[in-house]
Amino acid sequence: MGNPIRRRLSQREARRHLEAFAGKDAVDWVADATRVYMTTASNAEYYFQKNGKRMATPDTPEGDDPDKYPGGKVPAELYGLLKRPNPYMDYEDLIELMVLDLLLVGNAYWLKFAPGDNGQPQALYRLAPPLVSVESGGERRLIDHYEYRVPGMPDPLVIAPEDVIHFKLPNPHDPLYGAGIIAGGPRALDLELALVDTMAAYYEQGAKLSGVLQSDRSVPEPIVQKIRRQFQSMYAGKHNAYKVAVLERGLTFQPISPNAAEAGFERLAQLGRERVFQMFSLHPALVSGEVARPGMLDEAQQHFDNKVMAPFLGRISRRVSAELTQAWGIDYVIDYKYTMPEADRLNLAQTFGGMPGVKVKEVRAYLNLEPLGDERDDIVLNLPGITTADGGIADRMPGNQGGRPADPNNTAAIDHGVPAGGAAVTKPSAAAAARVRRSGGKAVEELYAITKELKVLRQEFDARQANNPDPATNSKAWNLALHTVEGAVEAVLQEGEQMTKAQRGSLVQAVELDPAWAGLEELDEPAAGDLRSAVTKAVEEGVRRGYSPTQLRVGVAAENFEGVTAIIAGAWA
């Protein structure tokens, strides 16, 4: 059979490595980091697919759309096997223990119990890594069999390789066993244990007594031992801390131990925590929730989900598919991906919806909303040249109102109105503008309805955030609502470009009564009313001075007129 493989590492370390999690050598940071992996993996959604097509499960509602599951239905025995792998565990238990073993030991084992001729087992059991040994077959066969040494049994249980699912992490030193995170930095954890033990001893012994008893004359050894015992019994230990020592016979006490600040316990503990979390590729903020700057927690979560957890769970799902579910010709897929915070998703959706040529169904998909299911899904947003119901061509886009359709007022083909007894004017009258808004056609009305739906979603989010006492969250809600107000006010001022100078007085009322202010004022912030008043007064003063809508927006520095944009910019949190 040739020479057996000589291994640099073996499962001898497995038991000690597992002790780092709630064992004799437990390290709290290891337990915290491991729990993040365990709970994330066990709560991740998973599904089954056949030939790349998603399958329904026995729990899928009967009335659900069958087009969602072109792969058919998962066999009940396979679904039940993963949902309840054995009488002592459910799916979450099995997954969490597997992740724990895999991270700390580098190896995790599932026993496929009583597989039939088709390889379909009746149950799945976790095999404890410290009790498993992989026996090589030499040059002809890398793995001959597995041995499981059950406590209390004289002989090990011999298991065929095809009856074991062996999850393992890469190990350059051994082809049979994986190398876990503990093996990647054992001395770092030894330092952490030593630090915790030192800190505990420091405080348990009173954090005071450690020094030298000095005498001016020679003291016989028996007397030295007696004095040492008496001094320790009277003044050592946490219960005797801060007592006043009384020394006689010319004895003096010289302390030599540093205090807690000099020992640097706080900094050393922080370094140990950071080092452990680095070993797990985990940002400390995901455990403690403490952040040094806004947005750090979201960035840490995004990195962990995309760069760490998704590849890790992908490796697990591929191994389960290859060695378990393929016995049914089915793939097991863990559907794990980064979920963007609702506020960021709405912001990006608004920006996305403002791109020329985007369709309504694409914006809804971006928001994870179902399609409308009719011709409105194919409506194109913000596309220059779109034909209105009146046959006109939109020649100008509105301001930064993401997702808004081309304004039918901005067209050269719609009737601009003719004063009695006069020729056609180049600017539309207020009545003509109102008539255009009323007769924009069904397509334009539907476009505005879709935009309104996105706006309602944002306002609902703002309302929920307003009830959150967290200042950072409330300031984000304020900025979201303020962004809507800013876009609405700029759109009103841009519409003023179509008015004559005499008509621009109506801009004051249009700015003051715009519905967008409601979303800001729902936050119950006094500044909302002040901002509304300041913007309205600025527009009123600018119209009185005869400024153009552009000047109302950007200001006139030479005449000390600030402008609406600068006023709103000053209100951002």
C-alpha cells in the first residue's frame, strides 16, 4: 500500500481549538465573532433548483404563481431531510454547529445515515471533529475510510468516505485535514488568554500587594517564611485591599507592581479584540455597534456580506449540492446577498429613475417592487423627444426630480394661447399652462402617478425615521425630506422660465404651497416652518426686484441676494 501520508497537523488540536468557544480556554471575542457567522448562516434564505430553474417546496402556498418555479417541486423527503436532519436537531442547529466546527477546527463532518442504493440518506448527523480521524489509503487512494471514536466504545466506528460530507478549509500542510482560524494564529489567542488571566489575578489579589519586604538586619529563613505568611494572610487578596499595614521589627514594604493604567490593560484588551476580529475578517462594529463616523456600520456590513459571508456560504452550498442533494438531481443554493439600507435604496432609486430612457418596470425592480402588469411598465421616463398626448415634443427636462417624466409644459407644439385681438406670444399664459397640465393625456398622468408612488415610499420612510430618537437617524430623515423639497422648489422656479415677467408673482404662492413641504413638516422640526418662510420670502423679494427664475434660484451676489439654493443648502443636517 506504500508509505502512509505523514501529517504535520492532525485532529489532536481539534479539541483545544473548540475550547476557544465556551470551553476551558474560552476567548470571548472568538465566541462573539463565531456567533456572527453562525447566526448569519443559519438564518440565510435557501432554495432548491433543478437545471438552473428554481423549485417550489412543500411549504409553497398552493395559489402562488407557478411561473416563479419552473423547476417543479422539491421532493418531500429531501425538503424534510434538511428541515429536520435527525431527531435531535433542526436545520439551524446543524448549520450552526457545522459553521462552528469549520471556523475553529477547519473541518466539519456530516454523517449520511442509512443511504440507499441511490445515495439518498434517511438522516444527517454531526460528527464531532475531535473524535474523527481520516485514514489514508496510501498511494492508491487518498482517503480509505473515516474512524469515529465514540466515548465508551472500545473500537472506533468505521465509515466509508461516500457516507461522510467533509467540509474543510484550505490547509497547505495536510491534504486530509483543513486548517481553521485558530490554527492560523494560535499564539495571538494564547496572548489573549494570558492577558485575561493577568487582569483577573491583578484584581482578585487586590490590585495592590506585590512588592518586597525589607529589613535593616539579617533575618533567619524560618522567620522570613513566617513573616511572608502573616503578611499575605493579613493584606493580600481582594477582600483585604486598601487595608493599612502595620509593620514592626524595622520592616518596610516596597511595592513593585504597576497600577492598572501603567499596566496598559485597556489598550492591550483593545488590541487583542482587534486582532481576533481581523483573524475572522470581521469589523468590530458588527459586534459592538460602535462606530467612529456615520456610515461606517453600513460599510462594514456591506464588506462582510459581499467579500466574506457570501463566498463562505457559496462554498458550503456547493459542497452540500455535490455530496447530498445531487442524489436527487437537485442543487441546494443559499440565497445570501447584501441588503442595502432602505434610505440608501430610495436615494439610489430616485437617481436611477432620473436617467433618460429608464422604464417604469426597471425603476420598480430597482426598488424590489412587482411590475404593474400592464402597458405602464414599458413607459419610458425622462427621454427627450417623447411625444405628449397633444402631439407636442418635450424640449426641456425639469430639474433634479428623479423619476419625473418630461413636463408637457415644455413643448413647442402645444397651444400657447392667443390674447384677444393680438398675435401669438412667445410665452404661455397662466391659463394655457393650467390647460396643458389638465390635458396632458393618460400617458402623462400615469407617469406622474408612478413618480408619486416613489415619493410616497420616501415619505413613509421619513415618517418612520422621525419617530426614532437616534439623532443620526433623524438627521438622515431630515436630509431625505429636504432633498424632495429642494427638487420641488427648483422645478417650480424652472417652470417660471415659461412665464412673462408680470406672471411671475404666482411663483411665490406656488413655492409656498408646494406639497413637498408636507414631508419635511411631518418630522415635527421647528426648522421646517422657518425654512419654508425663508424660502417664500426670498422668492417674494426676488420677484419684487424683477429677478429671473434663474436668479431667484442661484442668487445675485452683487445685490446681496442669497438665492433659494443657498438657503436650502444651509438647512442640510
